[in-house]
Amino acid sequence: MLGKVFARFVEKSPISVMVRGTLERVLGADQLDTWFCPDRAEQYTRTVLFSTVYDVLSQVVFRIKPSVRAAYRDQEDKLGLSHLAL
């Protein structure tokens, strides 16, 4: 259903696939932004949503990218903001 590459991940490391799927479901962009809303009295959102920051930082934490700058560069067009804003 999801392809041969995904099937290899499921065979070799099923726990990591389950954890990643669970994190994506529980910590989805809409849910993170909803949790962030009550704290907007002290913090604000202009162009960078909390879910965007989480997405970039999670790539570093899960060692998909070696640094925040590398994760930013990979998504620079999609993010539409400067490295300093992030």
C-alpha cells in the first residue's frame, strides 16, 4: 500500500515506524497550534506557527537533519520566512 521502501522500514524496525506514526498523529500541526492558542496572551504568532517550529526542530531531534539550519534550508521555500525569524 505504501511502497517497498516503507515495507523495508516496517520489517527492519517496526517500533520506530509505530512511534513515528503515533507522534505524527498526536503531535500533528493542527493539534500543536490548538495547544499553543491559550498561551497567546504572553506570546504571539505572526508568520511562524508553533507547529512549523516543531516540524523543523523534530527533524534535528530525530536526526533526519544534522542542524536547525540544514532543516531550514531544506524547507526554506515552504516556510516563507527568514532563518532569523525561525
